[in-house]
Amino acid sequence: MRLLILLWLFAASSATALAQSRQVVVSADGTGNYRTIQAALDAVPKGNHTPFTIFVRRGTYHEKLTLNKKQDFVKLLGEGSDPAAVVLTFDDFKGRLVNGDTLSTSNSATLRVYATDFAAENLTIQNTAGASSQAVAAWVYGDRAQFKNCRFLGFRDTLYPYGYGSRQLYKNCYIEGSTDAILGSATALFEDCTVFCKPGGICLMAPSTPDTVRYGFVLQRCHITGDAAASAYFLARPWKPFAKTVLLNCVLDAVVNPRGWDHWGKESNKQDTFFAEFKSTGPGATPKLRAPWGRQLTPEQASFYTRERVLRGWQPEQAVN
């Protein structure tokens, strides 16, 4: 009995030491601290305030992942600089029955982030459910979330920056989807990203920005492209009345509809929403043909869309190392 107690104490102390080390390795072949990413996420202590890095070795991880509230300051870091080498994937979708419950759009996500000060780099987040229903790759609730050199792959509702008042940064990312590939109420700044429109979709983004929030989706120096038919995609439509989307210095390919914006069949949306562009280029940049209730910003108006202003003073480089 004494030996069993000693063994239990040793195992408990080892687990505690690992959780406090603030850096763990996930490898499917068993050569890391954990075989699954969820096991590593579960090791993050509640009330965490110290950067906790989870290094994920190359491979495909078929997991449904959740990072809960108060498991803050976590970074998922994929091995190497190629995000295609580390893939987080699952296949849930809205309407699927799981243990007697019907999944919502939010609950279909491969990765759900409730915690604050989250970061991810050099990896792919994917939902393989297909085009038949809403199927989210990443659902992000927490404030001050950042993704760098990541890929988000899906069809409808690929990327869901959800949180009201949440500030999120997407830097050098690739987002691929169809209708409403990017949707949600968060303030999300996309810098130097590529957004790829798949065939079968009608509108790229569906913001639901609260009326009390100044910035919704802001795209800086992004490239909107795809293999859908020419003029197939509107840039955005308002999921909620005060939705906001602004594109600055973006390259728009022919996949973009010349009218640019869709009011989702509700006339009042034309007055309540704020959809605008500044210096769009490419064959999809057609300011003279845009819906008249959309806006073309002046240089003075565009100057208000700095990273500091959009993210309300949050400095991502100082958040999670």
C-alpha cells in the first residue's frame, strides 16, 4: 500500500511540474509530452497568467478541441513554417446529432477558444464536413486572440470571430470557404491575408457587429480570390443591422460581384450598416458600379483604421510569446 501511495504522489508531482513548465510538446507518435492536442490544452491551469506554449509536431490531428475560459495566455505553435504540415481537423456540422443533442453552428467548430490572450501560429484548422451545412473550422470567443501564418479551411461559415467586444488579429493567414466564410460579431483585423472563394457561395463575409462597437471586420492589404465564377461573391452582407466591414488597400479578383455589398433583403440595412473600401485594386475593384449605400473612404477617413485604433490599444506582439 505504501508503494502505491508513493507512486501516486510521484505521478501527481510530475503532472504538476509539467503543467507549471509552461511549455509542452504534442506528438502523435508518443515522443512528446502528449499524444493529443486536447490533452495538452487540458493541462493548462485555470487562472493561468503565464505564457503556456504548446508545440505541435508535424502531423494530422483528428480532434474536436476546446480551450475553456480562464485557461488564458496559451499559444499553439506548429512545427516549422509551413502551416500545411500541422493540421487540426474534425467534421462536425450544424444539425448533427451528438449524444442526443443537435449541434448549433458554434458547436460545430473544430477549435473553440473561450480563453483570452490566445495565439496560434504555423498550423491549419479545418472542418471537413463539406458544403451541405454550416461547419466551422475555428470559433473564437475570447478577447485578444491572434493567429499568424495559419490556414482556415472549410465551406460555409469557416471562420467565426464570435465574441462581442472581442479583439482578434489574423496576420498572413489563408481563409478558404464559401457562403459567409467569415462571420461574427468580434472586431477582427485581417492583415496581409488571402481569402479564397469556393464555387457555390454567394457572399464572403457576414458581420454582426454590435451598434456600440466602432470596428467590425477590417481587411488591410488582403487578397480576395478564388475559383468560383466571375462576379459570384458579394464582399459582405449584414447579419445584424449595425454590421461593419472595411477593406483598405486590398486586391480583389474577378470573383467579386461589381456591386460589392448585399443588404440581405432588408432596406433598413442600407442605412444601419457601414461597408466601405479604400484604394481597392484588381478586376473586382469597381467603385463606379458599387451599391450606392456602400462607401469609398477618403484618405482622412482611412487614416482612422490603424492597428492601434482598431484593436483599441491592444499590442499583439507583447501578448503571448
